[in-house]
Amino acid sequence: MKNTAFKKKLHACGPKPADGSALETQRTHQKKRKEPCDPRALERGVRQLLADKVSGTLVGLWLLIPEYLRLGIYDLLCGWCGASPDRVEPRLGLQLVNEAALCVTGMRQARSLTQRGFEAACGLPFVATDQAIHELLAQQTIGQTQDLQVALGRIRQASGHFQGRVLAIDPHRMRSYSKRQMRRFQTKQNPTAQKYAQTFFCLDADTGQPVAFTTATASRTAAQAAMELLDLTAQILHASSQRLLVLADTEHISAELFDHVLEKTPFDLLAPMPRQRGVYERIARIPPQQFTPQWAGYATLSRPYTFINGQNPLHQLLQRQGEPPADCSFKAFIATSQRNELDALTRDYPARWHIEEFFNQNQELGWQRAGTQNLNIRYAQMTAALMAQAAIHQLRQRLGAPYRDWEAAHLARNLFAGLDGDLRVDHDTIVVTYYNAPNPESLRTHYEHLPTKLRRQNINHNIPWLYDFKLDFRFR
């Protein structure tokens, strides 16, 4: 019988990596394969991929690469994983960022991301499997990822993403299907107590952009997490002569938190008091003449307040709505400093609801469902989503309407994964051609002759994870 074994598995005959390193990759929907991942093999694979040209529907993702360059995303990833730019580790981090931008969830083998331009955008000749990504994230500590958040936040502040006047903090709970023993929560939508993973966000209330977040087990209270979150935020936002106002919810009413904010942070805190019957009965007995009328049916009052177990004097801000006084309703707030109660209650505090708009628009980037309960891994996954959100925000601002108002999932479906195009190399430039782009004139303004535009902005137009190729776009 003739031996035909020499005809099979020709891919295994290539040069072996010098250090013997190999990575499990998701070659197709059902097929996995070990691939060499040393720097020489990566460069050879990416250059071959570009030389072969690529046609697919995920080349829309390449619109984010200029924003990655402007934000220094790849340099941040290199510092986070402690690897040089030619190594595989920061490229796997970039794969996580691009996956977040595409709003993909679930197992990678069900996504079929290969062979459509996705892996080339990450500087990889393959798509790494869940296990390979898990091993990368397991090596990073929460401290390293917090340092990454701080560095990203400072870049965003320098880029004008934050006004730094009013901040909003709020917990964001995600349904968890973990088998672990953990605290259960009841929600208004589902009265049956269920397992949730907790994330706590700090948002710039004026711009609607996230400054930082932290995560914890389900047993941690919002007040406990807020102390860590505000300490992280203080490292990002530069201190000014005026203390920044932080808006919180009733979950944050705690003497320990208010004392911490006064003594150890550059912030002021404002939060509504829980609607406890005894508290509001005493407020209703306050003589009407002590309130300051602001307009018909609305009056305010500021007076000293101290928690029973608190260490610092605070201020209670009261608002009275309705006429006559006997038929009025009241609402009480606690503040760490004396403020103009009219501005604080009617202008500043309503801005807190921008954080709900942020969740509705961006939670599908990676803040909608909880996977593993290993906090260092969850922290890294969600920080990759934070980096994707920063780049998408800059893209939205650049493109304007209608992209500016699209939710993350809509943008991923109709822009990043909805454009037919191809990649080809022209000398030292990767040229991305789109054939069905909406509003091509608007896109052409920002992306044609991109190297020249980046040079004018003092941005290095060489892409470090693509071996210093330049990038340009064409619209047909």
C-alpha cells in the first residue's frame, strides 16, 4: 500500500519556534490548533496574512485603530502585561479589547471570528482560544489592572473626556450563573432572589464618560466599595482648589463612607437619605418659615447633621414640594460640606441619572453578564471593555450623527461587523477599502490620507503591533 502520509499536515513542517512556545488557537468554528507564538513566528504569520490579502465583514473594526493610536492603547497593554511590543501577550490583550468593541459574549468557538480581518487587526495570525486568554488574565493581579485603569484615565482626562466638576457613583449588578455560594439579591424586575456579580462605576456626570470602576464579591456593600472606587478616582483626576462633588444613592448612606470622604479624599459627597418613617415625620414637623421659598411650590433648607456613630459634622439638605405646607412632600439629602442647596438639588443631583444612560448604551461591551468569579480575571476583562469604550467614544465624536447616538451593540453590528471590505499592502501602508460604507463622505473626511492627518496631530502613524505599517482607508 502506497504511503501518502507526506501529503498531510503540511502546516506542521514549518520552522519550529526557538523557545518552543505554542498557543492554542481557534482555527475554525470547531477546530483548534496549536500555533507557534514566538515573535518571529508572529511576524511571519501576520506578514503572510497581509500579503495574501483579506476580505471580510469584520474589517470595519479597523476604524478603531486610529483611536487606539491616539489613546496609546497598545503601550498601556505592554505595560500592563510587562512584555515587549513584539511579544504575544499585549496582542492577546488587544484581542480582548477588539472583542469588547464587537460586543461578543460566550465561548470563542461559537463566534467564528477568524478569516474575516479580525485577527489581523490584533496583530495576530490567529484567534486565541478561551483557555489561552484565561491563562494570560490569570497572571495579572488586581493591582496591575488598577494601574492600567489609572493610566488610561489620565490619558482620557488629558484628551478632554472629563470635565471633572461633578461625578456620579453607582453599583451595576450583573446576573451570575456561578455555582459558588454567594449572596443573592432581589430586584424590582424579579422578586426571586438571584446571584449577581457586582461592579461599581464612577462617571463624569457632565460628559457621561466612565472615570473608573471596581468589582467585588456579592457580599460587599456599596458603601464599602465606594471607598476603594473614590481612592482610585482620586489618582486619575487632578486635584483642584475646589473639591469635586460626588453624587451617590441611598445605598451609600454610611457614617464610615462620609468620614472617609471628608478625611481621605479630595471630594464632597451628596446622597439622598433612605425614606425611613421616623426621619421624615421629624422633617415634616419643621416650621414652614424655616424653609427658603425658591419658587411656587418649592422650598429648601440646609441645616447641620451628624450620624449617630459619625465623627464629623455634616449638612442635611431638605427640599419641600407642594402647597400648602400641610400637603407638602419632602426629600432629604446628606452632604459633606455646605453648598448652595438650590444648585445642589436642582442642577447637580439630577445629573446623576446620566449613569443609567451610560449603562443602557454601553453595558453590552462587557458589563452585561458575569462569567468567572475570579476577581483578577473579571477585573482585566472589564478593563479591556473600558479601553474599547474610550476608543469608541472618540470615534463617535469624530463621526457625529447618527453614530454618536447609537448604542454599543448597534454600532458593533452595523459598523464594525457590518461593512464589506478588504485589506491589502501598498509598500509600507495597509490600505483598507470599504465598499458599502454609510455616509462615505463623512468617513472620507476623517480617514482618507490618515498618516498625514495623524502627523498633523503629533501622533505616531506607525502601528507597533503591525510591525510599523501605516494605515490608510479607501471608500468605494
